[in-house]
Amino acid sequence: MNSFSRYYRKARAMPPRTLARKAVGKTRGCIATWLRKIKSRFLSTYVSDRRFVAALEDSFGSVEEFLTHIATRRTPRFFTDSDAKVTVLRALKNDCSVTIERTMAQADTICTHTFDLLGSGDTHLGHPINWHSDFKAGYRWDPKTYYTDIAYMDLDQSYDVKVPWELSRCQHFAWLGQAYWSTGDEKYTREFVAQVLAWIEQNPPQFGVNWACTMDVAIRVVNWLWGYYFFKDSPCLTDEFRLVFWKSLLVHGRHIMGNLEWSEALTGNHYLSDIVGLVYLGILCPEFKEAAKWQDFGLQELWKEMSKQVHPDGADFEASISYHRLVTELFLSPIILCQLNDIPVPNEVMERLEKMIEFVMHYTKPDGTAPLIGDADNGRLHRLKVWAEPEREWIDHRYLLAIGSVLFRRDDFAQAAGEHWEEAFWLLGERAIAYKEQLAQNNLPLLESRCFPDGGLYIMRHNDLYMIIDAGDNGQNGYGG
């Protein structure tokens, strides 16, 4: 009754035209979901060969033509360009050799299906991995439940839906790929293939917990593409695998486009993640007829969200340092992908992105860690480094400064980044290596006190003394986190 009263009061406060538009939109959405749900009971939600060919550009007349093309294509360009492989690995060996050893050790652990997620400690998940469970609590979601009917929480049960979502983001695929590049050992390719195929088999489109949150669908497809590009030249990537994989990419794109986490009142990091997934798919899968729509829509919305979600002084509007890191990643990654593929990025977007990274430089404490201000779940878009101290990954954001120093040729960013260059090497390849090699060794002046009035943060410094004051509004336009 309280819920009804709340919605009734909100409805009465709306202009009649707005109320009517919202009611029509909600009704249409409910009908569309109901029709999809009914259809899914009688027809497979997987993509058949015939439907897949129909989704391809007209130049492809068969699955065989598509597979021949996809196995040999050289564009679009990706971050891990195989032409730069030797140079990148040499730079990593020279600058980050200990990290390479940690990555291989972590990749070997992943091959045994042992994971440490959300404070679980190393936990063996068995063979095959159960992608539907909170393994910390021993709770399993029914994989036959339609995705809109998934129960996120039950106060009588002690489970956490973030566990299967985090696991199914598949951010560990990059570590398997890095180990493969370093060693050439096909066991990492076989593990990547096995996990992808098992995931697709256990998670039919539209069913189960891993289709319930569009943000996680988008982050997953980004990390699948990272894995794919590491392994794309491996003999273990068969035509059979490529077909299943690319069908699932199509499904992911359609699911994101059909379930955008948008509202008229507020868009946040969830919606931003959705459109980043579309940008990745749109740029990297031009063989799909829908790819141009995904790319155009995604980029248009990405540029809009920069001005909506990031204050003019560079602080993220959520009033959270942790989410500022995530949102910075969500802009950096697709923007670099655009640059790799000669897609123009508006000047005003680049200017504000530079201010975002300036904000990172100024909020970073003298010990290299970030202050804990605002809500946080330590979310990442992709994880391209295995940290010696895993807990430090969540509070050390200096890798963003290394990436930003290359993009904007800012020596002050580079100095503040210290030795945290691994992720810059993976994202920017030879461009990052060349920039780091030409850096002058001169020490720049120490950072001074700085205010960020739009974000409401004030930072005072004197030598190694540091104080930060949060005097800002509640984040997300007053909605909070």
C-alpha cells in the first residue's frame, strides 16, 4: 500500500502530457516483454545459421563466406594489434617483468577454475564452472527463469547477486590472453574456448541471472572481445567456435539495445556501460547489419553522457571517487578504440576527459592511493593487470594517469603515474612505449592545493602533507548512490 501511495503521489505531481507519455511507454514495454517471454517458451532463443546469415551484411551469402572472412580480416583495429606484439612484450619484459610472472601464475590458477571474487578467497568452482551461483553463499539461481523475473534479493536468504554477475563479466579472459601472448601455450586458448562455450550453453539468451543486468551484459561482451583478440590467430580457434562466438556477440548486442538502463530522470554508470558495449560491438563487428546503428547510437549517447555525467571541473557527478575511476575507464576505452579506427572524437569530449584525469592526479594521495569518498563497489570495465597486492587494485588509480599522459602528452600525468604503465601498454601499445621512452627525467614541481568546486572537493597540500575535504552535494543530481 505504501508503494502504491508513493507512485500515486509521483503521478499526481506530473504534467498530464508527461504522465500519459510515461504510461504509454511503460505499457508498450510491458507488452513487448510479455510477447518475448511467451515466444521464448516455444522457440529457441539461440540464433540459427539461417537467422545469423540474415543478420549479416548482404555481401555474405553463407556462414562459410563469413567464417572465411572473419578468420583472415585485418580490420577493424583493436588494442592488442598482433603487428605490435613483439614490441609490447619487450616493453613489458623490460619495465614490468614481475607483472608478467604474476599474470602467468594467475592464468594458471584460472585454468584450474579457482577464483578470488568479492572477498571470497581462492575458491575452486569445479568443472565446468557453475555460472549461475553465488558460490560464497551456496545459492543458485534457476537458469530457466526468464531474465526479467530474476529475484535480485530476498531478505530471508543471504545471497549476493553480484557474485555470478562479477564472475560472468569474464574480466579474467584478458589474463588468459596475456599469458598466451607471453608463452604461446595453447592451454590458455583451450581454456578460453571451453569457458566461452560452457557459458553460452549454460546461459540461453533471455534466461538466467546473467541476462538480468544490462550493464553486466555489456561489460561481459567487452571482455569477451578482449579475449578473442588475444587468441584470434590461434589454431585452437576453430570455425565451429567462431560461429558460436559470433552468434553470441549478435545476441549480446541485441539484448543491450533492447534493455538500455535509461530513464528520463537520470542516467548513470549503468547506462554508460550499456552504450560502451554497443560502441565496442558497433566498431568491431561491422559484418552485422545492426552494427552501424549500434555504433552511431552508442557514440552519440557517449558524447551526450560526458556532459551529463561529468562536471566541467572533471569530477564525476556521482560524488564518488570509486565511480569516478570506473566512469573514466568507460570513456577512455571506447575513445582509444575510436582513435585506432580513425573515428573522430569531439574536441569538447577530449577536453573534459583530460580534466577527469587531472582530477585523478589531484585526488591521489602522496602514498599513491585514492581517498574513500562516496559509494563504491570497485567496479572496472576491464582488468589488464594482475596486482601484487590485490586489495591495492581498488584504491590505486595511477594507471589512469599513465594512459592519460600518452593521450594528452602530459608529463605531469606521467610523473604522477610512477611505475604503473602496464595497462597503458596494453591499451595504447607502441604509442605508449614511444611516449614513455622519450620522457625527460626531470622532476616536475610538486602538486599544489586545488579546488574542484563543481564536484565539491577541496584538496590541500604542502610537500607530503595532504588533506581532502568533501563539501559537495549528494551525488547523481541529488539522487545519491
